[in-house]
Amino acid sequence: MSEESSASANRQPDFERKIITPQQLAAGVASWPRPLVFTNGCFDVLHRGHVTLLAEARSLGAALVVALNADASVRRLGKGEGRPVNILADRLAIIAALQAVSLVTWFDEDTPLQRILDCRPDILVKGGDWPVERIVGNREVTGWGGRVLSLPFVHQTSTSGLLEKIRRL
């Protein structure tokens, strides 16, 4: 292997620098501009609804942090056999590659509450299927003066729907 191909094999794409561990989150957001927006989800098979939600969330603030359910957390949600389709490392990389995303991390727990407490967002966002009063972190974020929003879906797509369509093919 030439020196040049060895160097390119070890090179990390720039977007992967956006991936931080849960332990790095509080320090990682300290230097980001405010308002800081936070959202979370599985983001298993990325689709137009996901990227639209993330772009809308990012437009609400100066930076967007996305926390992904770890693989075991996705399985506990009961989304169906074989879920997640994509392992956490792949989902993190795909979300990090999106222009709208400033940082991406994950959580192993059933909810992202600890990540929300770690980064103390000014704005907490979920998709339109979540009533504001049911959004995890609502009480905490509004308690420190932040806003919690449920953004209406622009595109009626879902990972479950896509997988069902693929299975019918």
C-alpha cells in the first residue's frame, strides 16, 4: 500500500467530528452559539420527513443537537422485528453528515432526558405526532425558560411505512 493510500484509508470525513459521546455533550455544547435546539429519535432509515424535521428544527436556533436512541433503546420501543435496520454507528454518521446538524450523540436509556439535562437546550423539538405535554424534557426546558415545540409533519412518511413497502416488493 502506498503512503498516499494509507493516509486516505485513515482519514476521517469532516462530518464525523460532529459525533460526540454522551460524556462529551455538556462540554461539547458549551462553545456553540445560542439558541441551542435539541431533538432526538431513532432516525433508523432516513427519509424526507426526517430531514425536513431536522432542517426546520435547525432554523429555530443557531445550533442543533440530535440525540439518537442506541440500538437496545430502539428495540425496547417495540418498533418491530429487526429494528433498528441500521446500527447506531451508521445512524450517527448519516445524521452527522446532514448540514442542519451541529452535533450528534446518543442515549442508551428509554428517554433522552439525561442528554437534555446535559446540554440545557433553549428549544426542544419533536415531530408532530408528539403533543407538547408528552415530550420528554418539557417540564425541565420550560422550567429554565426554554421553549418546547411539536412541529407539524410536512411529509407523511415513516420508517415503518417504508419497511412495509419494501417487504411487499
